[in-house]
Amino acid sequence: MSAHKSPSKARAGAAGLAEKALHEEQPEVAEWQLRLYIAGQTAKSMAAFENLKRVCETHLAGRYSIEVVDLLVNPRLAAGDQILAVPTLVRKFPEPIRKIIGDLSNEERVLVGLDVRPRR
Amino acid sequence: MARPKKPAKTAPSEAPTLPKAPTGIQGLDEITGGGLPRGRPTLLCGSAGSGKTMVAAEFLVHGALQYDEPGVFMMFEESAEELAQNLKSLGVDLDKLQRQGKIAIDHVHIERSEIQETGEYDLEGLFIRLGHAIDSIAAKRVVLDTIEALFSGLPNHAVLRAELRRLFRWLKDRGVTAVITGERGETALTRYGLEEYVADCVILLDHRIVDQVSTRRLRVVKYRGTEHGTNEYPFLIGRDGISVLPITSLRLDHQASSERVSTGIDGLDDMLGGSGLYRGSSTLVSGAPGTGKSSVGASFVDAACRRGERALLFAYEESPSQVLRNMSSIGLDLEPWRRKGLLHIDASRPTLHGLEQHLVHMYDLVRDFKPSVVVVDPISNLTMDKEDRLLKPALMRLIDYLKQQGVTALFTSLTSDMASDVADSQVGVSSLMDTWILLSNVAANGERTRTLQVLKSRGMPHSHQVREFVMSDHGVDLVDVYLSGDRVLTGTARISQVAQEAAAGELRRRDHERRLKELANHRKAIDAQIAALNAQADERAGEVAFAIERERLTAEGVSSRSRSMAQSRDVPPPRPRPRAAPLRKGAK
């Protein structure tokens, strides 16, 4: 994963990233369904994904699934979840839908945004 | 993913004449000299309810329908359904346009409460959405309504401003003609200073309330690289959408017809050179309350319908049924015309809307109904009092419009009872009119009499006399002027004078009859006398003839006797004597 951290926009890697995410998390009926919208493999996107994974592993281990949507590949999907800012993390489930924009660098705010009680 | 051909590249900005994208909005293209700057963003700012969305939507719809330029409508406030509904009221089927790929709609909705912000981000999502929408229909036009909503949705204004700057540059690079709407700010043109980013063309919309009547106004604040009208222009959202009314755009170039049309009042036609008004002219009928203005208007309408032409009556004081009832009381049955579709009565309270709004309503009706005759009853109701300043240019536009359509117009105007005010209050509009007919009440000898006079009538000889105007149960007419000595008599004075003269005439006639009869009798008497004298003469002649005969016979007898005596005595006959002597002798 860290291989993708280069600041240059690597569009080709986006699909790979998404696939990887889906394979890793085996979403049977995940308790937490998250979707991360990115636009190409930018530094911000990569940082967001890294940060998200870390938070999830820390607080929601085994209870989450992450879907990564690259809007450069699927621009249609931007309208569905009302995406403007990139990157945007959408909590699809549990409802209600919540959105967190930015590179998710502030863990506390991510937890507040996802409404996750931090695990001590 | 459908990705049709790329939109056209940016128009060359260094071109000597700026390429423009026509808005298709009545009047706006005239002010801007052809439309908005092609391939550049235009800022449309105004307070809430000033019609920003409407102008933007029309720009897009006209582009799609008339100029073959598909458009993207990205809205941040209204939902797609709301916009579709609003446009439906103007007769635009947004769904159909969407299905045909002429318009793409994207509703961007941000709920501040749903959003948390952590760390860096940009608005690439917005760019992607917009870019996708543009690509999907090869759009040439883009509307962002109102992008300022982002400021309340996204907390980080520094990022937002940087992204907006990038967005406008990006729009220019894509070569789309964009309209960005913005809320009017307290001190600046827009609340968040969008004018900083959009520098090419700025149009300001205003919604002002004057005397409780609202009027929308439009001004081109700035239009880089081209000339433009700088005035404030009233504009309206009418039945068919936006109309901007540039006061100066209309020229006096209508064709003057020499055809005449009847006013429906024979006497008035006679006064106007015997054949009525010119077709396409405008006439003002002014008068105090109750002088019969509406009746003149109704007669005019009736005459037009009688000729088989269409007539449009704007009634600002009565409902259609009231008009029909009241006019039938003077024998003008307008209902059949209405049923036939020749007559349309538009009744409303004009103060309900602003003057301009009303004008556009009138334009729309005239355009749709295509009447040959229009009656406005009365124009003084078009505005609250003491606002002639506004009424005049508005009327000027209306009159010019009607003239250009070749419509013969008749306006009634209410004046106060005071004689001096009649001229004063009408000076404003009377100069616009070709014919001015003044109705007035003359009060004398305990009664009022309606009179009519033609104050002016351009281009035709007209009577300068005051005529009496009568309404009977078979229409309106003018009574022939009744001159008695050097006075024009009206009302009861006329009637009594007529009666007096009739009585005098009758007397005279009888006197003449009597004298003729007398003469005839006299002649008969003389004839009888002549006959008697003739008889006498005949009798006398008979007597004379008889006496002569008798005397002749006697004389013959005497002479024959003396001859026989002479024969017997052989005496030569006596020398003949004068005949009378023997007769005289014989007679003795």
C-alpha cells in the first residue's frame, strides 16, 4: 500500500486499489459499510485511504467493509452520493448517511464523523 | 459511459468583435448587443426573488431549443423537480428536453450537518460531475445556480475560494458559455464576492417595491470588451417567460395605413371626416366619470366584430360579465362575438401587478390573440395615481408595439370633473395619441348633458363642434348638432327648441293650407260668376239676333208689297234709300 504514496497522480492504480480493498475486507454483511470516493491516485486520496484503514483496524476490526470509488473512472457515481469534495468518505451503513471530507488525517474527527465510540 | 465528441474549444477572445451567445430572452439580447460573452462565464446577481434562476433557465432552454446549444443546469438550491415545475409553468417540458439530451440537470445538495471535515480536500468531485454532464450531451452552455450555496455547506472557505477560481478558469478552458448566479450582498455585488472571479460580464437583477407595487429591473453592470446598454431596464416574468423592456429599443418606423375603420358611432365617424379612424392609429377617449367612455370603447369593439375582425378589450373596472350586461343595456350585444371567438375580454385589477408586468401581459395577449382592435378601459387604472412619470414610457412602449402590429387602439382615460384638470392630467399621454376625443358633462338648467368633441385627430379633417352624445337602448350615437341662431343646443334645451320649432312649423303648415283652400274657394266663386255672366251674354245675343231677324223679315215684307204695287201701276221703282229709313218707318 505504501508503494502508492507517491504524490504524482497515478490513475492506473485506482482500480487496483479498489479491488484490493474489496478482497481484504470480505463484506459478508458488514456492520459498517464505508465508501471512499477519490479522483485518481492523488496524494490526498492515498492518504485518506491509509488513514481510513488505520482507524477502521483500530476501532472496527472485522466489522467493516470499505469500497473505493474512483470518480475519474466512474464519474456517474458522483451525483448519487452528492459528492463534491474529494476525498469524501461516506458511511452508507449504519444509517443515517454521514459524510467526512478531507484526507481523514484527524482520527478523532473521523471517529466523531462516523459516530464510532473509540475503543480503549 | 456515453462520451460524445468534445465541446468546441474556447472562442478566440482577441477577436475584434466579441463572439456572443444569444440568450433568446426578449429584450436582453438587444441590451447586450447579441447576448452573453460566448465561451466565458457571466455573473448574474440579485437579491432573493429577483428572477436569477428564471433568467438562467431561459438562457439554457432557449439555447437548447433555438440555437442548438445543449446546456447543463447545475443547481445548488432548487431540486430538479422544482425547476421542472417552474419551467412547466412557462410551457417548457424539462423532462422531454432531458430525454432528448438537450439539457442535463444535476442537483448538488450539501447538508452541512452531514458533513465532517478532516484535513485537506479539493472540489474535484464537482469538476468531475460538471465535466461528465457537459460531456454527456456535448453542452455549450452551463448554469450554476447558486454556487454560493457551497459557502454555507463547506466550512473551509479558503479551499472553496481557491476551487471556485479554478472552476471559472476551467469553464473558460472548456469553452462553455456559463451563467453563474449569486446572491446580492450588502456592500458588494454578491455576498461572497464572486464578481472577483467572474470578470467578463456582470448583470444585476433587482426587485424593487415602489408604492407597494413590485417591479423587477435589470442592469448590465459590466460587459468587458463590448458596448452595452447601461440603463436599468424593467423586466418581467410573464406567461411566456422573461421579457426585458428596453425603452430605447423601439423606433418610430411603423407603417402608417391610410385605411379607415369605423368607430361604431355613425356620428363620430362623420365628425372624423366621414369615415372613422385610421387603421393602426391610437385614440384617447378621456372624460369624467359617467360620460360614456366605456360605451364608446364597446361601440368600437362591436364595430370591429361586426366587420369580422378580432377585438381585445382590457377591462380594468368591470368583470367580463358585467361589461356584457352593461353594454347590452345600451343595445350592444357583445356576447355573440365572444362566443364566436372574435372578442376577448381581459378583466383584471391592474394594480395587482406592477405596470410593466401588466404591459407584458398585454403584449402576450396581443401576440396570441392577434386582434385588429384593442381597447384599454381605462389606462388611468394602469397605475396608482400620480405616477405619470412611469405611465408615459410604459404607454409609449405599448402604443408603439400596437402600432407596429398594425392594431387600432382605443384607450379611455378617467379625468376628474374639474374642467381645468382635464388638460393637465392628459398632457402626459395625449401627445402620444393620434386622436383625442373628449367626453364631458355639461350641467345647465338643472340637468347634465353628455357631450363629445374631437380635440385632435392627426391627418384628417375633423369637426370642431361639440356634439351631444346619447345612449339609447339601441346603441350610442351623436345627435346632429342643433344650431339655433349662434348657439349649439343640447339636452332639454335642444328638445324644447325642437318641439317649439315643430309646433311653429305645424302652425305655419295649417295656415298655408287654410290660405290655399281659401284661394280655391275664391276661384270657384269667380268661375261661377263668369258662367252666369256668360249665360247672360248668350241670352242677350239671342235676343238681339231674334230682333234683327224679325226686323229683316218685316222689311222684306214691306218692300215686296211696294214692288207689287208698282208693277200694278207701272211706276218705276223708287230710288233705293238707306235701309234704315224704311225700317225706321216700318217700325213706327
